[in-house]
Amino acid sequence: MAKQTLLLGHSPDPDDAFMFYALAKGLVQSDKWDFQHVLQDIQTLNERALRGELHITAISIHAYPYLKEQYALLNCGASMGDGYGPLVVARQPMTVEDLKGLEILIPGEMTTAFLALNLLLGPGNFRYRVVMFDQIMTQVAAGQADAGLIIHEGQLTYRNQDLHKIVDLGEWWHEDTGLPLPLGGNAIRRDLGVRDMREIATVLHQSIELGLSRREEAVAYALGFARDMDRELADRFVGMYVNKWTLDFGDVGRGAVQTLLDRGCEAGLLPACGDLDFIRP
């Protein structure tokens, strides 16, 4: 029987590349499916998921309440900021209160970073403009905006453009809740059926597990997706976002997702999500 081709969306970033290294290189295979990797920025993946275009895709946790009828969250594939996360940066030092009323560049309205920023500052307390994530630091450094909300490797490289960290949203969230900040996850289309969803979850779990067990070669592969990063920095970044949480959200991780979405709903930023279901291998 011919294999079914599944569209697998993820960001062209070192952590996602590391996560799917084994799958991309054929080290993990399935008798039932071929996986066609679709590499796009997270805001685009969120938008495509809204249209149900991808069978499995990385999504922002922020986006999930809008997707839950079509997609379930996989229990593996999480990107969790455990005391660290997206940063707000500016050309000059300032306080969090100083950010109110300023224009802040953001990587997308459905990113979890934007949700966390709204929870911190309060909706309507700042102006924003959407810019591709890899252009935010350059525009802030050039004086084209007051501040920028940076994700991905910019969290480690912002000093290269003489920018100052104003707030780390993952640190703020941990201080406020005692929980890691659930930034992203993998979602799978419900129309595949529960049995196939679980089998696919097993394949993806195996890819993550194999990458972690063959870390050196997986990092070497991920380095091809790193911007302005040497191997040491890429390895550090991968370690931040591909770890125990990626293999299994766990009770704490699942609780963090629920807490974040419930707080977003209470603040009027999200529709009610209800209790969440996670697909496990």
C-alpha cells in the first residue's frame, strides 16, 4: 500500500531543525507515512493552521484556542521557556513602565510572545507593528521603532546590535506563576483519527529522542538553520528549547499551557479554551 504524505510544518530555526533532524535524515521512518517538511516562520504556520492546510505543524500556544476544533496538541514537541523566553529590547535602557505608550515591533499577533507582552503591559497600553521576526532587531537598532519583541536566536544575539534587554517575558512569567512559559507546541489534525494521531506522535517522539541521543550530529545539522550563531551558541540555544519538556509536556507543562490560556481568556485576549487534550504516543 502506498504511503500517505503528511505535511509537517515547522520553523526554519535551529531548535525545530534539531527536533526533526532524525526524521529529515531518514533515521526515523514509518511504514504508513512520508513526511514532507514545510519550513515557514511561526506566524505563517499559525495562519496556515487556521485554514487547516497542514497535517502536523508547529504552532504558537497563543494560537491554539482558535485551532482546537481542527487540531489537537501533541504531548511532545514543546518549546518551553523555563525561566527565560522572548525579550523586549531597545536602544537605551528603560523600565517596563516606560514601554507603555511606545511602539513595539512584534513578530506576529498570534505569537505567544505577543500574548505574554499583553499580559505584562495590559492590552491597549502600547502600540505595535508586525515585522518579520528576523528584521526586528535591525529596525530597532536603526531607530525605526522604540522597542522590539524578539524570539528565536535573537534572545542570544541582541547584544551584537548594541541593544538593551528591557524585560525577559519567560523570567517575568516564572516569577509571577512559578511555571515555565509554554511558547510553542506541535498540533495535529483531528481528522486523521485518534489511532493515527497516536502513531504519528510516536514517530515524532522518536525523532526528538534520537536527536537528543545523537546531540553532536543533530546540532551540526541544526547549525545550518542558525543565523549569526556559531556552533557553541547554536548548541546553547538548542539546549534552551529542546529538552525534557520537548519529549513530554508533563503535568507541569500541561498545567502551564492551561494557566497561560486561562489568563489570556480572563484578560479578554483569547476565547475560552476549556480543558485541553494532549495526544500521546
